[in-house]
Amino acid sequence: MIIVTRPGITAEELDHLRERIEALGLRTHMSRGEQRTIIGCIGDEARLREVPLAAMPGVEQVLPVLKPYKLAAREFAAAPTEVQVGNVRIGADAFVVIAGPCSVESREMLETTALAARAAGARILRAGAFKPRTSPYSFRGLGDAGLGVLTDVRSRTGLPVVTEVLDPRHVERVAEHADMLQVGARNMQNFTLLEEVGRVHRPVLLKRGMSATITDLLLAAEYIMSQGNMHVVLCERGIRTFETATRNTFDVAAIPVLKRETHLPVIADPSHAGGRRDLVPALSFAAIAAGADGIMVEVHPRPEEALSDGEQSLSIEEFAPMMERVGELARLMGRAWESSKEMFVA
Ligand code: PEP
Ligand code: MN
């Protein structure tokens, strides 16, 4: 249930409303827009019927949220949610590029990649310390040593870092090192993990499962948010279809559909979507044109030597010129690109 307030509601009226709802054992979530505040009510809605909410001062409308997801639903927030990762904003007017190698391989390679990515305009560094691999015999990441490398490179470059957490038992540990936690495609419906990342104070990057519908993705976000963590960014990374020319099929329509369904930021991962280096620029541009709030791109100083996902990683020499066009397109789409780039001009 959401309560839409009248423009001009006083602070006392708002407090009074919140107290009445919380006295019934429900939680409230305030979302302030330019004109109106939306009070989201979380809990046993039947109890709300005991209170004549619609007649209370300052209330314009009381509406049920009809979608299966509630906290993630568009209606729940008065404005698009902005998620803050370190000193970087994602969502609303901000457009962000997240870049880095698939895996943390060594401090030297991560630092080289981070500096080059930063110079090209990327604002968040991404690399996996714990890697979910299809084969148990593939490189599965440096684990805890990789987390140490990430914090090291963050302090040397000023870039906030995002890294994947695979196991509910690792959440606290990864959260101590990372500015944002990634839940990967394979874990999108690991409900124990979702609830665990919902309990920590770190934003979460939630990737769409390869066989997940858009509703499945939004309900996965709901698992996180229902534990109190509202800082979720969704990521379209391609889905499995009958097509074999690409690693996955990039579902570009998911971006505008998600933007209509939810207030959460939506980004795209053109690297895993296509699985091919040559497709990364085209898929990135398509994502921006479709309204994405950012892209996440795999970049490696020597892709041919990468320990994971080398075939879809851009070299630094390929990433930098692509970023010129990314900036132009982001501006064309009305995004605050300049301000985001300026912060890190070395
Ligand atoms: C990754 O981001 O490197 C990764 C493993 O992606 P996904 O979970 O989308 O497969
Ligand atoms: Mn990868």
C-alpha cells in the first residue's frame, strides 16, 4: 500500500501519519518527490484498514500496489532512485560506466586497468575475486587475496569497487572490502544470498539470471529490499535463447520495460550479453539509446592472456575510443555525463 500526500503537507502531518502506521506494526518508507511525498507501507496491510487514512490531513490518495513486487515497483517511489556507490551516483540523471577485468588476477594488472579505465571516463572499478565458473576446473578467482588487491587499488585510484559475492557466508567479509556487492546471473534466485545482501549496508548490483523473466528479476530485487536494503541496481546481461552466434541474447527491450516497472536504476552488461569483443561497442550504444543508467564493460590490458572471459574483454586501446562515443550518446540522451567524467580527470 502507498499513501500519496498532498503538495504542501506539513512536517507535523507527515510525522503523524508515519506514527499512526508504525503503531500498527508496519514499517514505512518515505520517498520525497518535488511535489509529493510517497509513504510506502510494508507489512500486514489488513491492519491499515482499521485507520481512516484517506481522511487524514495531508493525504491525497491511498493506493494498493498491484504488482507482485511492491518495494521495487515504480509506484513505490516519488522519483527514480539514485544509488550511491562510494562517491559515485547511479540513476536519476547520472549515467555511469563501470569497467574492469572479469577477474582480479594480480595487483599490477588491476591497477593498470583501473588507471586506464578512469582516464577514459569509467567511475567504478569492477573485478571478481570469487568467480562463478561453469566448469569447476576453470580459474575461480583469487578469493580473499583478491579482496585485498581490490581495496589496495581503490585507495590508489579513488575508484569505488564492485565485486561478486557467491556465498551467503561471505557477505560480511566481501562487504568490508567492496563499495558494492554483485550478485551474478547464476545466483539471481539464490534466495538465502539475496536476503543476506539485503541485511548489509552496501549497494547491490543484481544481474538478471540467464533464464529469468523480468518479473523474476524484480522479485529477486524485492527479496533484497524486503530485508531493508533499498540500494539495488539491476543489470541486463543477456538471456539464453536458441541463438548460438552470441554467448547470450541481449534483451534490449528489458531496459525500457524495467525503467517503466521500477524506480531502481538499470544498467547493461554488453560484455556477457554478446560474449564477443567486437560486439561490445554496438551493444553498449544500444543500451544507452534504450535508456540505461549505465554500462558495465570488461576491460583487460592483454585480453588474450586473461584468466577468464578474455574473448569478450576490450583492450585498453579499444575501450578508450569507445568511451568517446559513449559520452556523446549519454549527453544526447540528456544524461549528466560531463560532471561525472570531470571528477576523475587526472
Ligand atoms: C561476471 O560479471 O563476470 C559474471 C560472471 O557475469 P554473469 O553473472 O552475468 O554471468
Ligand atoms: Mn566475466
